[in-house]
Amino acid sequence: MKRSALVYTVLCLCMAPYGRSEGDGRRLRLHAVYVTTRDRPALPDYQGRVHRMMQDVQDFYRTEMARNGYGDMTFPLDLDAEGKTRVHLVTLGWDFDPKRRFTPGEIKPAIADAMKADGIDVERSYFVAFYNAYWQDGDVWRYDVVYTGSGNAQRGSVWVSDHELLDPVHFVPDGEGTINDRGHRLTVGQFNVKMIGGVAHELGHGLGLPHNKEQADERAMRGRALMGAGNYTYRQERIGKPTGSFLTRAHAFALSLHPLFTRTPFAASTEQAGEIRELRFDQADGALLVSGRIGPPEGTPGIVLYHDKLPTGVNKDYDAFSFVTRVRRDGTFAASVSQPGPGDYALHLVVYGADGMRRKLSFFHTITGESKADLPALRRDWLWAQTQAAFARKDAGELESLCRKVEELSPDRLSQARRFLEIARRWETFAVPGAIPDDVASIGLSNTRWDTASVGWFVPSFDGVLVPDGTSCEPLRSSSGEVQQGLYAHADACYAYDLGGRWQMLETQYGLQAEHDGSVVFVVTGDGRELFRSALIRLSDGPQSVTLDISGIRRLELITEPGHDGKARDWGIWFEPTLKR
């Protein structure tokens, strides 16, 4: 079997610590947005219908959290003085065109402006956007929107479509008429099952949940997992079907830690859940046994595991079975994972922190016809995960030891491990900018240690673009040619440095990596105050220059933001950023 490389991901954001503030109350709510074009008024009773839909989804999550043992727990809605869901109406500056697709990247700026006027920052909040996008083509109702959701423990967005027939009052047995929805003849009840189910499902993604599939016994008793095919069975017990949709134990556990459900401030720092320090794979009675130790154990309540049939291109992760295990006080954990049948599988371990932040490890193996897992492959992938984790810490000493093990057990990855070691050794020669002696008049920022760093694609990299598995490190190149020093900053990106108030000037060029025609905004902040914001920069603009006074600044952040067309190809680069006294 030709396997994909193991993926080691730390899900984090480079953000200034966010403490409790006056605006936290509304930030800790789910917001509703209604989007229409200038020639189309919002559909009849849109506010009332959105309120009833959001309340119904809210109640579904509450009921499922209680069934899973978490009590009266659900997300709060942003309500007005009358107790109704506050709906932000956004009117786009163009006429409706059925050939023009509604896309988040194009529409989000208008949503951001509308919510900002109400004191809400979309980049630090959760919202559901309802598009007024349906149009009638003879007897057929059609829409063309990006129907999706994405998010984590700090922000999330959901994008769905509205129709005047969407209303939980229509969750009744067949008999209220039919609708031809994009070539599918449905009763009005079935239409609401599918579309409001889509709201509930995409909201799960907005809260950070991936897809998963119910076990056979769960399907017989409860129906479909919401984050599997449950968007097509949501509330269908109300229209006369025997079962509907439900939240799996694993996803209820994940939501029990989410700030919207716990009603606690969002993650106050970029600290993640504890790392897996030990990991073992065994099998018994047809099950794969996964055990190990988390370090440090404090603040790491549990792990969710997903066993996903490959290739992903066939079913994506809709057929991933999920499992959850608690982390004991001493940091140990153990889980029994079923082996559904022969084939190639990915095993994902998602370690959750108490604040909902998470850390993910992925492994790949083959289950034989005798229901035996490929334990040596899993153990090799664990060795590689340890190597990637050591590189993330830039621990050259540990990498030296791991290189010897990689040479013995995974020689095909030795060149990658050695590349990690080379970069880590160089990192160890770097100093924090605030600790550099005063007699050093200038230094390249990429030759100093950052405090925190995050990028929107690949991994934070200095003086090159490192592929996450270490297979290559591409030189930095502007449209003018190769550049020796700089910071790779695919949007969204943030590099934060401790200057200690000891530097006076920052000189830098900025632009896009050659052959990547995205659009990026470059931002510099000092101690939380914006010092510089560029225009929207494209590859054709070539590298730009800026010199900034940073006297007295203690924390410097170099940030890139995506353009309105989304994040694709947004390979922002800070070319030759230099600190001067």
C-alpha cells in the first residue's frame, strides 16, 4: 500500500491574550446574519423564521448534550430586548444573478462591516449567515452557494441558504404540499428536514466538529449521526419517521469543552492541550487498543479518536467512526477502537484541552482480512509524530536521538528528519530580540526567535518555505528573484516577537512568493496597537517596502490577512525584515 505521510497538526491561532471584557458577553453568543442582494428584499418573516430555526437547532443540541450526560448545556443565541434572535441584515451592493455564486470570501467583508457597527468582531465570534439565494427555474427551485461551516474554540462561521418555506412549524407528517428542490421532489416537511438539518450540521463544523458516522447499533436506536448523514434525517421523527439524528458521545464530549457551551471566555492564550508523550498500539478480540500518556496531564480532559476508511476521495471522512476516552489524573489513557473491516484506514487522535483547544495526530495503516491492524506501520508513524513534535519544539538534542531511530525503523524518512535537525540546530543559535546585546546595531528578524507563530498553510518557516513533513524547503522568491532572509506568512499568519522595548526601527519588504498569485494585506502591530496596514497586495505589485518606528515596543507582531477572494494562493512573505537601533 502506498500511504500518505503522517500528518501532525497543532491547531492554534496567533492572537494576543484575550481576557474577559465588557464585550465578552455578546462574543460568547451565536450570531445570526441574513444576506440578500440590493434588488431582492429579505424573504417574508425572515426574522421570525430565522429565530425559530435557530431556537430549534439550539434545542436539538441541548437535548443531545443532556442525553449524553452533560445536563442543560447548549450554545446561547444573541437575543434582542424582546427575546428574539437578533438578525443582522446585510444587503450586498449588486443585483442577484443566478450565474454568480455566493461565496464566503466575497461576502464576509460586508458581514464584518455590519457586525462591527453593532460592536461585534467577526474574527472573534461565531455567526450563521443565511443567504437569500434560492431562485425559481420553472417548477424547480435552485441555489448556488458555498454551503459550509468551519471554526474552532475561538471563532466560527456557517454559511447556509434560506427559503420562505423553511420554518420548524413545517416539521409535520406529509400533507403540506411539495417542492421541487434542485430536481428532487420533496414534501415541505422533508424539505425542512434537509435544509434545517443542514444548518445544524454546518453549525457543528462551525463549532469545530469534523464528520463522523454512527455505529450499527446506534443507527438502529437513534438514527444518523448529525455530523455524518444526519443533516438529511434531522427531526424526521416529527414527520413520521422512526428515528432522526443525534450527537455521538465523542462529539458531545468535544462540545462540553467549547467556550460557547461552557459560557467561559475564549482561550486566553495560544497554549494547546498537552502532548502525547507515550503511545502504544496493540490488538485484542478484534479491536485496536490505543494507550499512552499525556504530558502535562493538567488541563487535558480527554481524547477523541476517529477511525476513517480510505481513500478520503470516496467518502471523505463521513465514514469515520468516533471514540472518546478520558485522560486520567496521572496523564494515562486507553481506548478500544473497532476495526470495521479490511482496507486502508487513517486513525486520528485529537487531544482536547479544557478550553476546547486541540492537538491532532494522524496515523495510517491497513487492516487485513483477518481483522488485524498493521501495528508496525502505526508504530513507525508514532516515531515520525515524535520527530515532528520535537521539531515543533526545535529540540535539536531529541531530534538527534530520534534520527538514529528513524534510520533504523523508517529509513525512507531519514532525509526529512535530518532536515528538521539542521533547522533546529540553527534555531538554537538564535536569541530573543529583547535579549540581544545593545552593541548589536541591527539584525535580521528571521535570525531571531519568535514568541509565537502561526500560518494559514504549511508551517511557520524562516528563510524558506518548509513543507510540513520535511520533504523540501523551498527558497523565498519575490517577483524580482530569490531572497535569502525572510518569514513565510501564508495568510492568515502572525509572527510575534519579544523586543523588550530595546529596538528603534523595523525595515522590511513584503509581497507574495513568486508563482503564487493570491492577494494579501500586511499588518504590523506593536503592543496591540496597529503601526502599519498595507493596501491589498498582489504578486504583480512586486515587493513593497516600509520603515517603522518601533521605539519602546515590547511585543511586535507581523500579520498577514487574506484578500476578499479567500485564502487560496495567499503566500505572503516578509522579505528581509530587519531590526535596527
